[in-house]
Amino acid sequence: MKIREEIQDSIVEDDLLVFVPSEKNFFVITGIGIIIFNEIKEGKTTREIISKITQEYNIDKETAEKDVNSFIKSLKEKKII
């Protein structure tokens, strides 16, 4: 899994703006979504991302799995990955 090469992103204040040229659309990512997005950019696996979220936010593995998988699904639907 990786961010598509055409994707452009930029931090604006506390948000991450993501532009998808082929779709002529942009999206705003906030909060933990920014961490997940950046982990994907760094080539981390879903398992590694879930582990990081579980440790950094002190949440249970099931909640982290649900949230991370839901966010990844959203990125796929928006053609970001």
C-alpha cells in the first residue's frame, strides 16, 4: 500500500491538504488521520500503523484496527492510495 505518486500534500496550520490531480479534487485530513497518512507515505504496513496508534494513543488494538482500516478504506475510495 502506498500513496499514489500524483498526490500532492501540504500542511496548513493543523490540517493536511491532499490534492488528487486526476480527480481534480482535494481533501482535508485532520488529527490522527495525518499520522496514518504519513505512516503510509513512509511505507509502513497496516500492522505497523496500528501498533503505533495503539502505543501513542493508549487505545486497544481492536479500536485502532477499526479506525485505521476505516481510514485506509476512505483513502482508497478517494483514490489517494
